[in-house]
Amino acid sequence: MERARRELTQVFAALRGARDWAWAGEELWVAGSLKALARPCVAIVGTRAATAYGRRLAERFARELGAAGCTVVSGLALGIDAAAHEGALAVGAPTVGVIGGGHERFFPPRNAALAERMLAAGGAVLSPYPPEHPALPHQFLERNAVVAALADAVVVIEAPQRSGALNTAGWAADRIPVFAVPGDVDRAHVQGCHALIRDGAILARGAADVLEVLRLDAPLAPAAPPPVREGLAGALLAELARGESDLDTLAAAANANAASVLAALALLECEGLAARSGASWRACSSG
């Protein structure tokens, strides 16, 4: 990674406009270009332990927001953060990451190559800590404040009850719009999102909801076509496309035994294409 330089927060305030910053620090360390911060900035945050469906949602939100002229801001963590950065890069949009330690002690190491791609695409990697400072657990809460300070809106995707993403939303509350993406009411990994919506966050079904609040009308990126499935998976998806169905009905429609059907449904669920609903199963959007 390129050598980070020290910047005073006044530089960022000039780029982000006159407003009350959530983070009260005096300086940040920067690798990359700050030009992306002159665009509308949307933070996309969520759990590190994201499901395949959650990662797909984060990528889709980021692709569509990036295509609409936004800069995607996130924390360069595993899971939802990384998926959001990847989605922006996929449409050639700049994306900014804020890390919880110094640039020379980059964490998590697995995302170092992603950070390099972000810099090459005109984005930036920021830190409230000097380059040699280690990444310590408590520092990620302060990192979250920087993420909120740089954003015009925060979107929370897949956050359990105890999640750093909720901390980011807390820094943003009463300053900028906070959005939360709902999920199945019995899934633990979205309970934090549901709590945010209960407490006044805006329900987000897609990037269009965010763009509407920010009063941006740029065209959205086209959704990816649904994947083609053959064999047992294809038969199950075809049946689920007709509506919610129980295991016995699915097994009869696919002419397969229950064990094989359950195994195939588990794989489809991991891909975000099917979801359990009580004793039945339903299809999910692949976009």
C-alpha cells in the first residue's frame, strides 16, 4: 500500500460541507485520493459473519449507488463491508475504506489486496491512527465514527443485536439518514436491523430508496440476470417460483427423496436463492 499521509480534519470538512461531524478527532491518515469525498457518500455497513444473501445485497446496493454517482464508504472489514467495496469497484465507482489501525499494520490482512484495488480505482483508505499503530478491538468503534462522519447516509445490512454496524448507525443518528434492510423475523443476523427500523430508521428495499431520500435521480446499474440452474436445484427453483411450498410438495415435484431435496435447498439458501419460512420454503430474489 502507498505511504499514508497525515491530513487535518478541516480538509475533510471542506470536502464534506459544513456540518456537525460525529468524530471529534483532529487528524486522519490517508492513502489514495480524497476526490471521491466530493461526491454524495453512502456508508454501507453490516456484520462480518455475512450470509451469501447479505453479501449479494451489499454488492447490489453498492453497484446501484455507485452507478448513480455515489461514493461507497465502509470499514474494509470482512463480510458486508468487503462486499460493498467490491460492488462499487464492479461498476467503476470510487470507494473509501476506514480501517481500525494504522496503514502499515493493515487489518484484516485478507482484505489488503482489496484495499490496493480501491486505491488503483481512485478511492482512498483512511485511518484515525498513525501508520505503525496496531489494530486493537476498541479502536473499531472510533473507526465507525469516522465512517459516519464521511457519509451522507448510512445503510445497515445484516446486523445482529450486538454489532459494530449498530454503533456506526448510532454515530449517524439525528445527523444524517439511517437506513436498515429487513429480513426474516426469526433470523438472528438481522435482529439489529429490525431494532433500527423499530426505533425510526428508514426501511430500505433497495438503492432506489436511498437515492430518493438523497434526491438523486441518476440511473441505476442493471441488475445481474438470475443464475441458471439445472437438475434437482433447477426443478426446486421452478417449483418455488410458483409460490411457497412444503418439503413433501417439493420432493414430489422434483421426483426426489426428502434428504436430497433438503441438501439442495440448503445450498440454494446459502446462495440467497431460497429461504425457509416456517415448515415451508420460498424463493428469494437473486439480484
